[in-house]
Amino acid sequence: MATKPPASDPAQDAPRVTAPQHAAAGLPAVGHSLRIAQRQMGVRRTALTLLRVNQKDGFDCPGCAWPEGD
């Protein structure tokens, strides 16, 4: 069963800066992203959404460096 995304942004008034606990890239990041998406959207909706990212008939990921087509 899917859950709802967070209703508000995390507290940003007094950010805490520490050394990174682990890398934020590679396969661990992909796995973490998939777990969060599956929890919030479910397996089917996550798969359908990922099939539409950065496609001509889909939508652009604002965090990706994909070039814009003509």
C-alpha cells in the first residue's frame, strides 16, 4: 500500500552540517530512490513513472543533465 509524501519541507531554519555518513550516488542511491518511490506510489505507478522520465512523450527530470531535443 502506498503512503503519502511528506506534507511539509524539513526544518530549514537551523540546518546542521556534518560529515557525510555515506556516498549519495551509485547503486545505493538508486536502490534508496526506488524504495522511497515504491512506498509513496506503489510498484505499478513507480514503474510507469520511470518509463516516462526523459522521454519525448513524458517529462524532463530537472535534476538530470539530459540535453533538450529539437
